[in-house]
Amino acid sequence: QVQLVESGGGLAQAGGSLRLSCAASGRTFSSLAMGWFRQSPGKEREFVAGISRSGGYIKYGDSVKGRFTISRDNAKSTVYLQMSSLKPEDTAVYYCAADQNAYKNDVLSGGYDYWGQGTQVTVSS
């Protein structure tokens, strides 16, 4: 069983930045492919970013390309999402996700095994 705990959400102004963190426990972190998703009221959950087990392969959702950066620190068992040039439409609950069956270089945009509880990000105009 993998436990995921997100932190770093909050209120930001449009054009500003926030950094989310997700700490994982329960399994060797380097064996997990990781991802970030978001969901706002009335909308489906949206893929934001994914990163392979080693961190060498990364994928972003179209709406955040060029503004968000995903990274991971396997020594700290933590994945990060650096969000810049924030827009009001980035307002959502952000979820961290982990997959324990991915191959070394896989970057997943869905099908994750474990999910965090979510952290709220609100961007004001």
C-alpha cells in the first residue's frame, strides 16, 4: 500500500507561482511512476503532468505546457509540481498519483493505482 500526502496548495494571484509537493511512503519511491491531476467543480479530472520512475521522461497536459514543471527527488520520496504563470482556470483540487506497475521509462497519463487526498489551488484574477 502506498500513501501519498500533498502539500503546498493555497491562494495565488494570476501570473504568480506555487509549488506543490507530494510525499510518498509504503513502497520504494523509485519503483513508482508519478503523476499530477486536477479537478475543478463540474469538470472531469484532468491529467496535468507525469514523470517516469527515474525522472528521465516527462509528459504534460496541453493546458499547462510551458508553465508547469514536474520533478522528483527519489532520495526524499517526493514529487513536485512547480506552477508558474498561473491563470484563474488553473483553480482546482490537485491530486498526486502513483503507479507501482510501470516500466522504468513509462510516463502515465492515466490508470494510476494510488491517489492522494488532494490540495486546493485557487488563482485569483
